[in-house]
Amino acid sequence: MEAIDQLLTQREEMLAQIRDNLLKAQHRMVQIANRKCSDRQFNLGDLVYLKLQPYRQKSMAHRSSQKLASKFYGP
């Protein structure tokens, strides 16, 4: 019985350590992703450029070559 209890406690400790490592990794990934983001607010009437995906850009401007099409759609 003691061997089973010891194995179960070791298993629980390992699972707790794995959960802790996963939380640390998730936190680190969030921090790295947030470094590149900036909170921007626009007012009504501001002129801005939109970055469009190639499949969306087809409806905005017709191009013969998508590779050479501009990446931003703006005022």
C-alpha cells in the first residue's frame, strides 16, 4: 500500500510541476506577443490604412497579379 501511495504522490507532484511549467510558458508567450501590439484608438473621420488579406483584397481592387498588389488599402 505504501508503494502505491508513494507512486500516486509522485504522480501528483509531477502533474503539478507540468501544469506550472505550462502556465509559465503560456505567460511568456503572451508577454512576447504583447510586445508587438500597441493599443491605438481612432476618432471618427481619421484617415487610416487597412491591411487586407489577399482573398479580401479581390473585392476591393481588381489586380491581374495578386503578388504585385499593394498590401494596404487606404484613403
